[in-house]
Amino acid sequence: MSITVTGTIERRDIGTGAWALVTDKGDTYEILRGVDKNLLKQGQKAKVTGLVREDVLTAAMIGPVLEVKSFEVINSP
């Protein structure tokens, strides 16, 4: 399922660590590894388009896994 969401990038200290996108509505998506490092900045706001991967499990288990296809930085910390 493809979605576009806006939210804040957060680093979660679970296991080896995980990156999350927390939407303005409070939904949390775990960002799938391998994403462009320009997105992964704590506190950065971004508009992200990607696929919710229901076939992927992670150790962090902080929310649905989001495979990022594109992003637009809204503001950087």
C-alpha cells in the first residue's frame, strides 16, 4: 500500500536503534533501512511517500514498516 505522510523523524534507542517517522496525527512508522541518509536527522520534519511493507518484520517493532520511495524535507533542525 502506497502512502504519503508528513511528520517528524525520530531516532529510537531500541536494540541496535531504529528510525521512525511520527506523523502529525501521532501515528508511528518504522523507516526501513537503506533509506537516503539525508532524511535521517533527529527532529527533521518531512513529507514522505513510500510503501507500507506488511511482509517485513523488525527487531524494534515500533510500528508499520515504511519503505521510503521519496521525501521532501520541510524543515531541518
